[in-house]
Amino acid sequence: MGELDKYVIRYGQDADELSEEVVVTNAQAEAEMSYEVSGLDAGTWYFTIQVQDTNGLISEPSDVVSKSIRS
């Protein structure tokens, strides 16, 4: 991989179909970044993250992690 360009966070309530996506640009400057996904309904949410370099190459998705939100 070359220089970092962006992070792609995919998430949803079905671990096999992560239907939502957030793209965080300027990944090189934010190498130790954190990102908060807000507005999630109650239930279990699943997430993966990928990294894309400045040449457009994208990593494999990370292992799926989950977070339970209580109402």
C-alpha cells in the first residue's frame, strides 16, 4: 500500500449485509483517528473498516465487530 488516502467504514444491523457506509478522507493526517457513528437505533450493529491508498488500492475489510445499543 502507498500513502493512506481514506478510511471506509461499513456498518449495519446484519453482519452479512453492511448497508451503510462512511468515508473518512485525509487518512494520512488522521492515522490515529477515531470516528463516532451517531444516530443508531437500539439493537446490535456490526462494523468493518478498510483503508484506501492514494493509488486507489483498498485493503480487505477488517474482521466484523459489533456493538449493542440500548434504548
